[in-house]
Amino acid sequence: MFVTLILLAGLIAVTVIFMQQGPFGRDPAGIRLDRITHSPNYRDGAFQNLELTPVMPENVSYVGMMRDFIKKDKDNIPPQPIPSIKTDLKALSDSVPTIVWFGHSSYLIKSKGVTVLVDPVFSGYTSPVSFFGKAFAGADVYKVDDMPDVDMLVLSHDHYDHLDFETITKLIPKVKKFYTALGVGAHLERWGVPADRIVEFDWWESQPVATDISLTAVPARHFSGRSFTRGKTLWTAFVLKLHGYNLYLGGDSGYGTHFRAIGEKYGPFDLAILECGQYGKDWPHIHMFPEEVAQAAQDLQAKTILPVHWAKFSLAIHAWNEPIQRLTKKAAEEKLNVTTPKIGEPLMVDNYYPKTVWWNF
């Protein structure tokens, strides 16, 4: 018994020391925590969704999840490298908002000399350790060195597939301002971002950025956390008004009534960038199924959908290309416009929307 207790204590000590490393970030404290505790969305020591959102339904067991994981789709990983286009981002045309998707939820928007970068993950993995959550072959062709100077770096929440320690620390010299959800700034400050370059939003808060540019945080249905605790920082989507265009930057979200509320308050949208992938029957409330993505776009009054959160990482058990196959089928039935660029292929809002079917392999 004594030896067992010693081993257990040692394991706990090693775990605690390991989780003090940089990639885990830092919980909010001080003035930041005081602001959080006064948020209407923060109750019982954590941020809350607008509607009841269990990460897993009551009838789901961890044993069942492990069984499903072992039996995941044979095409969960692409059988060949993901095709991509290497675009010179520093010479990108920007007379209208031009967007380049980097796979998963990372993309760049350039408009009239202003550059916006969203949820960049260029380390090649989505975890605190480099050997877990690796990118698909061919999907990780863009790195920090490929990025131009960034006016606005927008971060939706603090999960590893959206907030990447290695990427952020390398980007700091290139970025004028970081815009993110309430509490996430604690991670950024620990990693070396000066406090005066961080703007944090609660839901429904707006910030004028420059002439003809504003950013508004709007609700999402998800959760947060980089360690064992959840809900210490907020998760959000954003409405970006950019030089006369109205863009919805979705982040992660399960389907809910918030989409209709956002559409009624801020729509219609010229383009809605919506997560479409990494869903599963064992976590139905925190990620949308493809058919729900189509419904969310209709609720938002979106003219066009750019589906993201797929084609780079395997974080669920479905086939890697199932999300886009199901979404395009539903969109065709509902007569919705979907743009499907390859990684690195530019699209121009209201001017040019790639529609190549490149994923059937």
C-alpha cells in the first residue's frame, strides 16, 4: 500500500509539473477575472451556454465512445495527400474581401490593405504535444513565414485546434492587435503578447476597429478549456463588417436558436464561414452535423457558405470527406450557395467562389 501511494503521489506531481508548461496557457486572474465574474454569461464558476449544452448526452458512455473510436470509418484519414495551392499571400488582390483557407478553421481575409487572420494553427498538430493530432499529408503547407503582417488576429476560443501555442508565439511580431473571447487573453499574455495589444469580448459586445471595419462577438454553443477544467474562458463567433461587406466568422458551435437571433440582429451576411466537421452522435450539441450547417446558414440569412473545420485534422470518427459530401448534398436540396476552395485557393466575396469537387478520393 505504501509503495502504491508513493507511485500515485509521484504520478500526480509529474502531471502537475507537466501541465505548467507553456502550451497549457494560464487561467484568468486579477482584473481579467473580475471582469469575467461580472459577465451575465458566467455562473457557478464557469461560462455557460445560452441553452442547456451537455458535452455528452446522459446516455453516452466512455466505453461506448472508445468502442466507436476503434471502429471509426476506414477513410477517417485521407488515402492520399490533400491537394493544395500555394498562393503568395503578400501579393494577394484585395479590392474586395479575398479569403484564403488553410484547412480546418484557419483562414486569412484581406481587404483594401487590411489583413485579418482567424484561428491560425500552423504547427502541424492540435494538442500540447507534437506527436498527437497530426495534420493530414498535404494539408499543412502554410506556415507562419508565409503570412504577411496582420492587422487583426481573431481567435474564437482556446481549444488546441483553434489556439496554437507555437503559431501564436511565432506570429507575435507580425500582429498589430489580437481580438478574442473573454478570458483568452490570459493565455496570450503568458505567451508574450503585450496586454495593450489584446481586445477581449463578451457576447454582443462590439468594437470599432477602423473606418468601415467593426467586430462584434456573438454567441456560440460550445465549451472551452486547455486542461482538465472547462469554461474558464469564453467561446464565441464574430460578425465582421469589412469595407461594406458583412461576414460571419463562425468558430465552433452546435446548432441552436442563437443562429436565428444573430441573423435577425445582424444579417443578412454576404458570407458565413461555418464549421462543418468533427461532429459525432456522442457529442451532438457542441458541433453541427452537416445538415445543421445548412440550417444555420439559412437562420443567419447567409448568401454563401464557406465550410471549414475539416480537411486537415481527424478529431472525430467520420470519413475525412463526409462533412463536405453531406453539406453539398443538403445545400443542393435547399438551393444554398456553397463555395469549396482547395486549401490555399483564394475566393473573392460576391465575385469569385470556387466550386471544384476535389475531395472525392
